[in-house]
Amino acid sequence: MDKKLLEKYKSLFGKDAPIPPEHMIETLIKMKEDGTLGDKLKVIEDNYDEIKQEIEDVSGEKMSPNHPFFDIDLRKKGKKK
């Protein structure tokens, strides 16, 4: 993982923040810097139950921090890294 990227992430989200995959770190930093993170989290929060259920239905696996859904690098049009 890019050391500078990780340092920037920790400076924005806290040194003890969970470390997601690099592609997610990049996206989180971008949203935090452009001021859209709060709005996007609100949309997810408002629709969480439906989003979670759909992911579980499609994958056949309960959501967790280690769910394979989080391995999908959406920068690469939904292909796994």
C-alpha cells in the first residue's frame, strides 16, 4: 500500500481508523477533501437495510468488514483487483 496515501488517510480519519483496501482509501480521501463524504454517508445510512440485504442476497454471504464485496475495485468497472 502507498505509504503517503495511508498517512493522508490516517490524518483525515484518525490513526486508529480501520484500514480498508487501497482503492477505498483513495475514494474516501477524495470525498473527505471535496466535502461530499457526509452527504454520501447519509444516503447509505438512509438505505442501509436495503443495500445490505441486496448484497447478501446476491452474494449468498452475510455482510461483514471482510465481505468480498469490499474487494471490488469500482475504479476498474466492477472487476475484482
